Amino acid sequence: MSDTIFAPATAAGRAAVAVVRLSGPKTRSAVQALAGRAPAARRASLRTLADAEGAPIDEALVLWFPAPGSYTGEDSAEFHVHGGPAVVSALVNALAAQGLRLAEPGEFTRRAFEHGKLDLAQAEGVADLVDAETEAQRRQALAQLGGRLSGVQARWRDGLIRASAMLEAAVDFPDEELPADVAGRARPILEILAEELEAAAADVARGEQVREGFRIALLGAPNAGKSTLLNALAKRDAAIVSATPGTTRDIIEVPMVLGGYKVIVADTAGLRATTDEIEAEGVRRAEAWAETAGLRVWLVDGYGEPDPVMPVSLRAGDIVLLTKRDLGEGLEGLPGEPFTAKSPNDVAWLERSLTQTVVEALGGSEIPAATRLRHRNLLTEAADRLRHALSQDETLELAAEDVRLAARALDRITGRIDPEEVLGRIFATFCIGK
């Protein structure tokens, strides 16, 4: 990290203000070259920026953050310039002429991580906060950035250290005057930790759904009204509506917000046996999407078809709608709710039902500590190690090793130890300038 990086921290395009940030050992000299002198630390100063030939670039607010009191922990600075693309381009070219390098995605946050300003879980919270589209995503990301997972992980790690010390003492000092049950005292600690780790790993699915969106699948036979319903929920023509069976052959996903949570509603291919290769692939994809959906809405033509196709694989929580209620008399005895997507009242009722399901599924009593598949895998690994340690009643050396490996898995959550390629993958998902 001997080089100095720079990048626009605001989105490209015309705007009132654009921010270009710098970090690295040449930051101060670059500020002096463009602005004449560095301003007082952490105080905005109005300066005229000029390139190497002395040609003015813009009047800008300049901020200087000497190490270690900066976001990255290095000497850093920000130029707040007018947001025209030509101004930003001229400033970027002037910085490049000073020998600075354009930052890679996430490089500022990676430097903050490597200088101990953030741990890896908090850095992931930064990425989630930048990507947040809903209030729930914002709250969850802010909690992770604030150290929610890091704090819990530190408590778990402290418990593992205490239990490990007891086991190691029993192994290494069997002849010393230690309590006879010193190893046994580690068991209740490990049992509680294993339960907490398993519960946290199970709760990751909720955190992932808040981040990525709660999945709702619209399912049914061809012409049951799935595309019409999708358009009604989306309040736009997201899917083609046609009387021709099999019009929808692929998954059409529409993101929306219900109850403050992001949801993804999917119109799927009509479920039926077919010899058409393309339609058959659409049916396969529909069935696969339905398997991973948090909620499935089955549409049955209860008014237009004399022999409607009823769903055969209902599971708890599924909603069944008897569609096309506007066509007149329906068939008697069919299980489901009479419905038509042409009725604002029916659509409003369905939106309330969907919102209630989403809020109940994702709300919970508190924000999940862990929110990513990476977290779940490591929590599960740590819990499995502890369960194995608890089974080693006669071999304390092996139990102590399992506890050590469990602590190692937890350390990888916050990045105390992690392969370089894992760090590279994580920070590559960030935007440039962050």
C-alpha cells in the first residue's frame, strides 16, 4: 500500500457537487500541488485548484485528514468540486499527472480494514449500506457497520478462550493441584456457545432475505392470470399478457417494497406437461424458483375453465387465488380466495396479505447478527467443531483442538485470519470510490 489512490466518490453524471477522494503517502503533496497548500486538518477550505501548467480547474472545498485520523487510516483528502463531468475529468487527469493511481473497487474500505479501522464484518456492512434500497436494509447494514456481528463474535470468542484454557490446563498440567473437574467446567460453556452459534447460523437466512429480497413466486397453469397479477402488483406492464397459453416461458422478476422490505415477485411459466422444448425448460425453471421462494401464490382459473388445474404440492403458508372472479359464477367447493386482478380492492387485499407475511418472516425481535452465506458457513463450522468437542469425553486433547478450530472459524468472520483471495472477492463487490 505504498501507492496513493484516488477516485470519484459520487456517481458519474451532471450534479451540483462531486467528491473526489485521495488516500496514501502522496496525498499531502498532491493537495499542495493542486491547491497551493494543505488546509488545517479536518477543516473545509475554499481553494482554487490548478493543474501542473497552472490552468485553473475549479473552485473547490478541500479537506485534509492526516493519518491515522481518517477513514482509511492513511493520509487522506477530499476535493468537493462542481459536479459537471468536465470538471471531474479535469481533476482526475490532474491527479493522475501527479503519479496517483485510480482506486480499484472497495480499495478505500480495504485499506480501512487493513489499518484496523474496520473489521471484515463491518466492511461488509459498509457495502450493504451503500447498496441499501429499503429502510430494513439500511437498518440491518447500519447495525453491522456499528459492530453488531463483531460484538457478538467477540463474546463468543471470549467464551471459547475460557473453555480452551480449562481444557488445556487439564491436558498440560494433570499433576498440578487443579480442581478435579476443571475440564468438566468447560462443558456448559461449550454447550451454550454451540446453541448460540447454531441459532445465529439459522437466522442468517432472514438476514440474507433482507439484503437480497424476499422471494414471492406466482404459480399456476397457463392463462391462470399470473402475468396480469404481476402487472397489477407492479403497477406497470412488466409482463406480456396474452390469451395464448404459454406466453410466459422464462422467469420475470419484479422488485418492489412491501412493509419496508425488498421483495422480488416472479411471474413464472405455466405449469403443465408439454413437448415444446423451450416451454418445458420454462416449466423446469418455474419449479426450481418456487422451491426457493419464501412465499408461493397459486393462481387457479376458478371462473373461466370448466375443469381448473388445482395445485398438487401445497405447503404451509401458500396462498391460493381463484382468479377471474369478474367473469361471473365460479365453481363450487374449490379451496382458495375468489380474486380478480382487475379489482383494486382485491389487489389491495392481496398486497396487505403479502406484506403481513413478509413482515412476519423478516421482522423478528431484533436485527440478525449474521447476514451472509459466508457468515453462515463459518458459524456452522464453529458449531460443528464444538459439538464434536463435546463428544470427546475421554480425549481432552482432541476436544481442545476442536475448540481451537472453532475459534479459528469465528476469527475468519471478522477477518482476523482469511486467505487473500477471500478478501479480494469480498472487496471486489464494492463500488469504485468506496
